[in-house]
Amino acid sequence: MASPQLVDRFGRVHDYLRISLTERCNLRCFYCMPECGIELRDNAVFMTEEETIGIAKIFTELGVKKIRLTGGEPLVKKNAHELILGMSSLPVKMAITSNGVLVDRFIQTFEKAGLKTINISLDSIDKYKFNEITRRDYHDRIINNIHLLLSKGFRVKLNAVVIRGVNEVEIPQFIELTKSFDLSVRFIEFMPFDGNQWNWDKMLSYKEIMEHVASAYDQDDVIRLNDEPNDTSKNYKIKGFKGSFGIISPVSSPFCESCNRLRLTADGRLKNCLFGQEEFNLLEPFRNGEDIKPIILNAVQAKHKERGGITALDHTFADQKWANRSMTTIGG
């Protein structure tokens, strides 16, 4: 008998789960972590290794085929090695998003778990600007670890959140990395989260990012690639370059129609949209021995058509009554 599928009211099949292993991080990126930090809560409110794997297994029974581990920074979790290996026993494709600081300590774990795809968050190539964004000094270490991953044959994607007045001038420099290296650079529009001081003037849209590309490369050399099903990015490459680049535009040009993603926070709450305010507690009933499949199915049915029900993400957005967690407590 075929596995049941998580299909919402709009016919979208959800077969991709992103699991946050921890809210903690060894960087302090201002767009993700509030300047005052986040409230440190008792470990008891977060999923244990066994609970994380147990809840993930239930999602696979409902048709989830891919799981991405996120944070915070997932590799700072105390038992990250064991958890990654435990998750690898599930019948899913595994991936991970990291800031790259600790990946050199996990190469063998990734290889043993069959984990081949790694997204690295890197918002500036310039060391001093990177330190300003992250409020930490790990630039050289991260660059070295990116080269290490490439040398070991991992599929690497670099994620850069583009913020006006901060790093938009580096767009061509990021693309130049794809000339000699077979990696994918993805430019991500700056999104609003609790405590990150988002405003419309700081956000570069998909169109504006492409204007920076056009200023650096001849139009005939910018090749539009075929996007994968459910891809969040619009993908391109420069003629003759080994790698590619893409733009993820949840604000100006959302990909809601083909969304197949669900998010499980480190404290066991299911969010059916990154923008959504609704959360569904899975951890408490799971600990009580209850069947959480109905809760998951109800959460999928409650998913809005677009952007978590935000009516207009434009200059009127500030007038809407909307609140969300900080990015580090949701998971990338």
C-alpha cells in the first residue's frame, strides 16, 4: 500500500521536512539573531535525540522523502554526531545547513551517514564585513572548510542573504567563485523576523539582484537553467563557469505555488510556513504517547495559500499585525 501523502487544500504535496536541532549558534548574524540574543531555555523543552528521530520517522510514514537538518547551528548540538548517524537510518535523502565553522570535525560523520549535500551560510567574502555581520571572527576557518568540503566531493551551496548597504556590491564577487569551483551560490532576499530590524528599504528584490548581475556580465553570457521541481531558487550560470548561481525571492517573487516544505522547530513545534504564525505542538503529545499523525495532517490542511496568510508583503506590511519568531528559533 502506498504511503499516505501530506497534501494541503491547494493540492501541494509536502515531502520535505526541515528539522532544527538547536536554537543555539556560534555566530550572531544580525538578520537572524536579535542583538540582545535569545532566551536560553531549559533543555527539557527541546527534543532529545530519540524524540527527534522518532518524530522524523512518523513524517517518513506520511510520505516525507527528504530531511534537512538546520539550527541555529546544528553542529553545536552536543550529540550532533550521534543524531546525524541516527537520522541516516530513515528512508530519506538527508542534507544539512551549517555556517561552516565546525564542518571539518564532521566530515567522517557526514560520509558515514551518506550525507552529500551541505548548504553553507556565507554573507560576505570580505573578512571584515563578515565579522561585522556575524559579530564573530570565523571567516578564515569557514573559507578553509568550504574548500575542504569541495575537495572531499560534497555538493556545496553557498547561501548569502543580500542586504542593501551591507553586501550587495559583492554579488559579482560571489558569482566569480563559480568560475573555478563547482558550487552553487544562492542569493536570498532579506526577510522579516523578530528582532532583525527588517524594513523594505534594506531588501534587494530578485529584479534588483539581477540588475547587479547584468552590470557585471554580458546578457548573452548569463544562461537561465532549468529549475528542479519544487526548487525555491531561480537558477543561472555564467557561460564557461563550472558552477551556478540562483536567487531565492520569498518576498518579491514567492515560490508558494510549488512549496513542499514543512518545518519542525527544536522545541517540537510544526510550522507549515516560514512566514506563518501558526505552530502545532508535536512534542508534548508525542511524549504522552499520543498519535501525532492527526495533528500533522491538520497542520498541513491549515496551511495558507501564500506567505503564511500575509495579505501584502509590500510597503503596507509594517501596518499589518504580524509577528514571528527570530530566525534562529525557527530553523533555516
